[in-house]
Amino acid sequence: MITTVSGASALQSALASAQSGDTILLAGGSYGAMRLSNLSFSQDVTIASAPGEKAVFTGMTLSRSNGITFENIEFNRDASATFEVQSSQDIHFNRISVHGVLDGNSDTDTWGMLIQNSTSVSVENSEFQQLLWGITHYGTNDGLVFLNNSFHDIRAQALRGGGGSNITVADNTIRDIYPVGDDHPDAIQFWTTDQKVAAHDIVITGNSYVRGAGRMAQGIFMRDEVGTLPYERVTITNNVISGGLYNGIAVGHASDVKIANNVVIGYTDNRSWIAVNEVERLISRDNVASEYLTNGVTVAVPAGNTLVGLAVDKGLDALGRWNGSPREAADPDQVFVGGMGNDTVDGGSGNDIIVESGGSNYLRGGDGADRISGGGGFDDMNGNAGNDTVSGGPDNDWVVGGKDNDSLSGDGGNDLVYGNLGNDTCSGGDGADTLRGGQDDDLVLGGAGADYLSGDKGSDTMTGGDGADIFHTFGDAGIDRVTDFNAAQGDRVQLDAGTTYTVSQVGSDTIINMGGGGQMILAGVSMSSLTPGWIFGA
């Protein structure tokens, strides 16, 4: 049922009688500081501004509640009120706007949003500005998601917290932080102060911090102040930290940590680095940084990572360019960092790094060994010539290798991944992906979801992963090997129309021999386990 209300008392009455799955639309205007408690719904009740209207809360305390979604509401923070989620679960915020006085004066900024002792809370597609802290999560939180939000003109810290586990911070953009006095400025910070249990399973991926017009702030900063609560299972990938304050990415006292595919660039007025301290079982690879520290000491570039010089151009509205000196053969000649708009980037000759935060982008590596990372939104990416590494990001992308031997990943979304020429590795990631190896001998990996895999020419190895996958072959495709064919899971083999073929059992494998010399090997598959319809198209 959909109900439209006007005013705080009407909203309270509507919630008192609401049933699971209902929607409450709010007429425009101020609802003051709302106090909501002891509300429980098995299916989310949605509270949203009515179409064409803007409901404004000056604060909100939500406690001991379950199953509520807030959409398209403005939180105009009154310093005398709070914006808190306390001891609740299954609470979601989408497309909200949270701000302070909007006077451009950091001294007047107040708290933003506080989440405490809650489970399964998400904040997505929202804007936070002119606040002391954007979002604070504190206490025994579990299952928090902060996705695709914009933080700007923040006084001290955009997203901060301690004590929570199973937390995802993904695809957020952070810029223009203006600390005052003894403020500790950070884009993303985790701490253990006043906590009792070690936090675990934290994912920080696809975020960008650009200094912009603000002052220097640390990028991603995690430290165990207590000293006995090491973080466990931390993943920090595909983030961009541009113009940060020393600790571009810093992790202190943790185990099972992965730091990969990040870009950390200092400006000429301040160094910025990737630092690890007391970290056990660390995976560090494919990062680009101005400096690397281990246990407080600058170290040689860790194997599989890249060193670049400080940025000479602070303007990163759409594209930033840096040169690194000295350079080795594998060092980048140019680094491009895109913003949230729709960018067109051609790296040209040389070994380039192209990193996007959002928008729909047209990205070309040109000649050389390039690394291209897409952000949120649709990206059309091609490594072109050279041994390139191309990853799509969270949405639906085209990821193409071009010439030579490339490493391609669709990541999230329903992607097209195409190796083209060379011996390529094509990985779909999550989603229902279309993967084609192209010519030569390729490794094609479907990942999660119902994928379409084709090795095309050459002798290829294909692994479908989870989901009902289709493995494509044809008469002169070469000799292809499928490692995990599972008819019970819904996997099938597709042949081109008119293909002649025979099927036989050779040892533990099922072999499809085709006219034209092509062959597909279903490794470890017994013919007797194959049900009607497992092969089609001929």
C-alpha cells in the first residue's frame, strides 16, 4: 500500500499502522527531528519524498527497529539534533542528502550520520557535505555497506569507524577536506579505540580520494590503537588516492591482507605512500605508488608493484598527468585519473596507467604495456598493442585486449571480455558475462553467474565457475579444454550451425571431435552423466 503524508505526526501515525512492504511518501517541507523506535517489518517499509517533492529532516534517531528504507530525503543537520541508527537491523538509505549549515565555514560543521551496534545497514548513492564527519560507524556493527556515495567539503573525516565487521566500502568519491586545528583528517579511517573484539572481513574497493581545493588528508588509514585487536581479512583494491597526507594507504597490525590494483600518488608538496606495519600474510601486487613503507621504513618497490614520481599537475577534475623519474622499462609513462564524468582517454605510446572513478568512459591504452581500470558506470576499454592489464569495475563493461598477451577482467556486472590477438587471460568475475579468447591460446574464466565462454581460435582452456554456463566451439577452433563442465548445474556446449561432430569417452574425459579438426575436451566428465540437450546448435 502507498500512503502520502505531510508533517511529522502524520508520518508517525502512518508508521504505527504500516504493514510490511508498504511505501510512505512524504510531502515536501520540514519534518523536524524525528524519533523512531521499536518498528519491525519482515519486508522493508519505504519512506521517501513524494515525486517532485523534497522532505527535510533536521535530525533522526532510529532505534531498535528492523526493515526500513529511506529514499530521497534531505537531512539538514541541526546542531541540536542527531542523525543516528542505534541497535537496529535491515536499515537502508538511498539517494539521501546530508549536510550542515552550508555556509562554507568549517568551524560550524557538525556530525553527519552515526551507526552504532546495528546489523545490515546500507548507505548508497548519497551525498554528504559540510560536516565534521560524514559517516561514523561505532561499536558492534555487522554487515554495513557504503556504496557509491559522494563526500565533499568535509572538515575532518569522510567515513570513519571502529569495532564493526563484514563491512564494505565501495565506489565512493571523496574530495575537498578542510581540517581545523588538531583535526585528524582522513578520507576513510578504521580504529580499535574503546573496542573489545577484533574487526574482520573488511573490503575497501573502488574508492577515490582527490585533494582538490581542500587540504591534505590521509587516504585509507587502519590502525590498532589498542594493540591486541589485529584486523583480520582486509581487502583494499582498486582505490585511487591523489594528493594525500603521507599515509595514502596504511594498515597497521592485521593478518590476511590484500592490497592490490591501487594508485597512490603524492604531490610535489607532500609525499604519499602505501605503508604496512605488523601485517601477517600480506598480498601486495599491481599497485602504483610514490613510495612504499614496511614497519615504518621506506623499502624497495615490492615485487609486482610499480613506483612513480610525485604529481606535477594537481588538476584532477577529469584527467591528471604525472611523470616518474627515473623510470624502468615497466614504469608508466603517463598516469591518467578520471573523475565522475564521461571521459575519453587515449594513452598513446608508452606504458600508461588509466584509472576511472565513475561515468561512462571510452578508454584506450594505445601502444605499450598499459593498465586500465574502470569505475562505476559503463566503460568501453581496449588495451590495444602491448601486454595490457584491463579491469572493468563494478558495472557492465566492454573489456578488450587488442594485440599481444593481455590480462582482462570484467569484475562486477554483465561484461563483454574479449582477448582478441595473443595468449590472453580473460576473466568474467561476477555477473552473466560473455567471454571470448580470440586468436591464439587463451585462458577463459567465467567466474560467478551464467556465462558464455568461447576460446575461439587456438588451443584454449575454459573454466565456467558457478552458474549455468555455455561453452562455445566450432570446427576449426583448435583443441579446447573445459575444466569444470557440470551438466547438473546447467552447463551446455554450443556448436556453430552445420558443425559435424562425434562424441566419445577417452579415459575419464568426454571428447567432442569436429569436422575441421577442432576438439573440445570435457575434463573428468563421463558420457553417461550427460542428459539430453547438453550439446546444441549444430
